Amino acid sequence: AVGALGVLGPGAILAGLVAAFVSWLVWTTLVWLVGVKMFGHTSDFEELLRTLGFVAAPQLLNVLAIIPFGLWQSFVALVVAGMTLVAFVRATRQALDVDTSRALIVAVLCVLAYVVLALAFGTMAISA
């Protein structure tokens, strides 16, 4: 949100905070459904919420995107996305108490589910 402040204005900070919390809940729900309900790993929703909350930490580096310098903003977004993905797999591994390969499978299935949800709600929003 801070990185988009110059482009989107002060409302971007509030929108970014709301989006972050909603995203946190959606991702936690997806990991819980896939990891616990689908694969039968042991974890509860609260543990997943706590652990996956740390996944957002690399997002703080998006503040560097406020610097308007060529492809800098795209570079920052790519690096932060990579760091977030690594944090997501590690947090999933810790919360579900599984090895990295199993956590990666859960993460990939969650990303696919997230894309399907995003497309479904995007389509519904356009047609409404």
C-alpha cells in the first residue's frame, strides 16, 4: 500500500490493510482445507493463522517500490513474491509438521485453488 501511495493516493493504505487481512484469512483457510481436511495432517486453524501470519513479513519490502526508477518496481515485486512464496512453503511445513516436498504440494494446490477462486469472483464481479 505504501508503495502505491503515490499512484493510488492515501486510500490505498486502508485498502491494502483490508486486502492483507482478507488474503491472510483466505490463504489460511485454503491451507487448512487442503493440508488438514484433504491430506489429514495435524494442525488447527489458530496454529495456521499464527504461522501463516509471518508469511506477510517480506511484503514490508514493497515499500522500496516507492522509488520510481526504470524496472525497479517490477524487480522489487518479483523479489518480494519469491520471498513470500518461500516463506509460505516454510510456514506450511512448520504448521502441518510435514517435510518440504509435502508442504510444496499443499502450497501448489492452494495456489491453484486461489486462482480458481479469484477467477470465479472476478467473473462474478464483472457480470454483476
